[in-house]
Amino acid sequence: MRKQIDNKNILLAGQDINIKHLTRREKEYLSLMALGFTNYQIAFILSVTDSTVKKTLESIYSKLYASNRPNAIMIAILYDILTYTTIFELVCSYKEKIFYSQKSGNYSPSNLLLCKFL
């Protein structure tokens, strides 16, 4: 496994991952996934449809050569695509919707921890 930070190209298990192809919006999706939100909650927070969430996640998986959610999050964290700063900025931007989505009853451990700080 090789990592080249200069030009943002990463070789991961023989695959060339180009970080600059991830949009700001895709990084928002990744942040919400890392916080444990469901597709339904992500759709509510970002004001999009469930099908938009699914299509965007498929695009993210493809760009990161990930097969599933945990794998995409791991790659994103490992290569500094997701950082505490990006997640914190997202939470500050969408805190009202994030808090409201918690009242819907779909809690995960990371969601409960997040609510404690909102």
C-alpha cells in the first residue's frame, strides 16, 4: 500500500484513488456515514431523496474502490479525506436538522454521542 500526498494520488491494493475527484458534497455524505446516520437520515439532513443518497453512495464507493460503508469510511479516514475538522464543520452547518433527525427514534451509539454535544 502506497500513499502519495503531494498530488493526492493513492495506490491502495493496486487501485489508484484520486482524492480530488471527491466533491465537497460527497465528503458531506461520508461524514454523515461516519457518524452512523442511515440513508433516510442523510436524505433528511441534506434535503435530498433516498434515491439520490443511494446513487451518491454508489459513486463514492466506486471512487474509493470500496465495497461497502465501513470500507469507504475506513479508506476515507486512513487517507485524510475525512478528518475531525470536516466532520465538525458539517455538524455545525446542519446541526438543527441533525438534532431533529435524532428525535425520529433512529439512534446509533455515535448519533447519541453527537446529540450530547449539540
